[in-house]
Amino acid sequence: METVQIVLDMELLRATDQAARRMKRNRSALVREALREHLRRLEVRALEESDREGYSRLQLPHDESRLWEAEAAWPAE
């Protein structure tokens, strides 16, 4: 592993330390896990956008894809 330095505001640092204590992890492990999860979500979002663009190029009946769009949407974060 590499060591990196990041700058956090005091409120975010306190929240990070509290979460790390609750989860019985050290700060670095918590930040690594959070970063992995965020990157995974970004990848899923990019794949969904790519799928959406691909399907938008297809000649489908107007309402066919709209019926399923709400079912496929991720909840707001």
C-alpha cells in the first residue's frame, strides 16, 4: 500500500473518526472502504449511462422503455 496525505475539514474528520470507532476500524481502513464504495458507484452510474445512451439509439415504441425506467432507477443518495 502507498501512503497518501489528504486534507479534511474538522467536521468531516470528526465524523470519520466517530464512524471508524463505531465500526471498530481505524481511520485509514474506513476511508479505503468508503473510497472503494464510491468508485464502485461511479462505475455503476457510468455503465447505466452507457446503457441508457445505447437504448436511446434503438427504434423502440415510444413508451416501452419509459415503463421500466422508474423500476431501474437507483434511490437518491
